[in-house]
Amino acid sequence: MTQADSDKTFGPSAVLTPANVITLVRLLLSPLVFWAIIAKGSGWLLFAGWVAITASDSLDGWLARKQGTTRSGAFLDPLADKVLALGGLWAVVIAEWTQSGANAPKVTYWFIPVLLITLREALISGFRSFWARRGLAVQASNIAKAKTFLQFSSVSLVVWPWTNPYPWMATVCLWLAVAVAWVSAAQYIHAGSRATSMGEGAR
């Protein structure tokens, strides 16, 4: 154990850490935010809530690095990101279909890019399960983190009253998120296949 490791507050097996509590709160509040997007479309309170809940992802990551990363956090944090990103995007799609008021999302045809992102997540989750059964863990790349940021930002541009009247901004951001998502998927598959080949070659 290094000096840096001994300075950590929590060990890998800890569960109820401040970072995990923030992640759990983010998960629990997600349905409320999704409902607000579907019901309200955009608004200052909704925008503030969305920014707060998505920004908490950086806070729990910082706490985990400072106090010690845990196995439970490694599972919960990406799960919360996926729930929040996909839930927020699908909430906008539902609002696009059901709302017609002044605050309704002005975006159109978000179903297609959101479906492409959902298929990407399902595909990579399948590959991760396959690699996990072989004892392999493929770490998230920086481009995958950029994908999550772009997905969060797409929803932000819809619910923000200043940018909601200019739907092209959110739509450009969303299609950029689609492109980055599939580039990162190709990276995952390449890295996983390479690790699998090396593992089988070493047997």
C-alpha cells in the first residue's frame, strides 16, 4: 500500500460513503426531473434542477478520488449517469410528442438520435457483461466521458428558457453526442477484443 492509498478515508469495500450517497440521491431524484421535463418542457426552476443533478456527477467523482474509490461506487456512478442521460433524453422525446404550450420543447425528430444512443448503450452493456464473465474490465475513456457531457448538455439546451426557442442548438449538440457515442463504442469494442485476445493467448 502506498502513502497515497493509506491517506484515503474509505477502502474499496466501503458502501455508505459521501460519494455514494450523492450518487444515490441523484438516482432517487431522477424520476422527479424526468416528470418535470415531460410536464413543463422548459423553465428556470427545471433548468436549475437539471444542472444541479447533472453537476453532482463531478462532485461525487471528486469525493471518490479524494476519499477513496469503492467497488460499489464503480457500479453505481455509471449506472446513475446512464439513467439520468437516457431518462432525460427520452423525457424530451415524450415532451416533444405530447406538449404544445409556450414552454414545450421546440425540437423535432429527436426519436431517431435518442434511439441510436440507446442502442449504443445496450450494445456496450452486452459487451461489458461478456468481458466481465471472462474476468476483463474495460475502463471508460475520456471520449466516453465527453459523450455523457454532450448528452447532459443537449437536455440542458432544451430546458433552458434562453435556448429553448433555438432548437437547432440542442439538436446539433445531440447529433454530436450520437457521433461521439459511437466512436467511443468502437473504442470499447476494439479495447475489449484486444484484451480478450491477449488473455486467451496467455492461457
